[in-house]
Amino acid sequence: MRIVASGLLVILASGVVTLTAQQKAAEHPDFSGAYERYGNIFGQPTPAQLADKTIPPRNPPAPLKPGPMKEYQDRLAAIREADRKGTPLASGYVSCLGDGMPSMMGAMFPIEFLITKNQVTVIEEAFTQVRRILLDQPQKSIDDVEPGFFGHSVGRWEGDTLVADTIGIKEDIRYQNVPHTKDLRIKERIHLVAPNILWDEITMEDPAVLEKPWTVTVAYRKMPNYTLLEYICEDNREFKDANGIQQIHVGDTGKK
């Protein structure tokens, strides 16, 4: 009887373990798939837009400290003046360079999330930009990360929310022309607010540049039948001079 009882105990215990594993796997949603940017508000929001809780609030301006604010304003003034003269400053796109982080999360073109056990992969169609959020791994020291376009991202699940932490963004990779230092840290909270609507709440921290953390929110709408297209930029290269002036009007983005 003891052997049988022990056997039953093992079976029951195994059942509990299996159930626990199933429950753990179901703790977070699998929002894998292709999405498009959703809920952009330009100008004064309409009453319907304000009432729609799937549309995020308008993003605030960067709370820049005085020195970085002057650098930011000078850059915008230089862009406006160059446009006025008909000699626009070449952007990274002219050199076939992607946005980097966090601009790529703005989803100028469709964006795809792929959720697997140890990693969430984010792909933007524009310039075939790819970033990897490594799950349940410790973040590195900033000094141990080689600066890049997308930095080093780690993440974890908090219930139905993917929480990501990114460091190591090159200082010349800027979001909305806002300057930053090597110490920029980007924190994200990615979660569904409706069955087909995903939000990415992006908080940028850089004490040397920002008066306080700066949070912007991007919303995406799922595209169930869409497959990301190949996007190879090859027609815009070398179209700037040594001063960074765009040399021709770029009419072909190189999208194939």
C-alpha cells in the first residue's frame, strides 16, 4: 500500500508540476505578428480621439537641460535654414542608415514582434532593422557594451507586460534630433491595450541631458495578413558631400 500510495503521490506531484509549468507559460500573451503605427494625432485632438482609450496621449517635448536645449535648438535652426536655401542636410536615410533606437520603434513602416522562450525579436520593415531583447538575463555595465544603433537590450515579463532595458546607443543616433550621452538608458513597457492594439511606453533617462525621464508612447495595430517585405536601401549612398549636405533630391528610397 505504501508503494502504491507513493506512486500516487508521485503522479499527483507530477500533475502539479505540469500544471504549474502550463500556468507559467500562460502568464504572458504571445503578441507575435506584424503591426502598423496606430493612433497618430496631429493638431488638436478630436473628441472621439480623446475618448478612445486605445489611442495614447500626445507625447511631451523632451525636458532638456539648458545646454543640451541650445544644442537641440541650434540643430533645428540649421535644418530649417538649409531647407530654406535648398541645400538640405543629409539624414542617415541618405546614407542608407536605419533609425536605431528608439526611433525604429516609431514604425515608419510595418514592424514585427517575434516572441520565443529566451528572446523577443523586433524587426522594422524600413531598412530591415532588427533588435533583440534577451529575456531573463542581467543587464551589462554600460562600459562593457560596444555602442551601436540598437544597443544591448534585456527584458522580462511582468504579467502581461514585456519590460525591456536598453543601453549602449551611439551618441550620433538621435531620437527626434534630441542629443544624448553614452549613459542614455531606454526603458520600455510593451503590452496589449486591446486584442489587436499594442502600446510601447518608452522612457529615456539621461541625467546629464534631461531634467527628468522623458516618456513617449507609440501604439501599433495588428496586421493579421501582412508579411514584412524586403527593404534593401542601395540607391541613396554617397549622396552627400564632406559638409553633410544632401547633393540631390532623393526620390527613390531603395525599397524593393
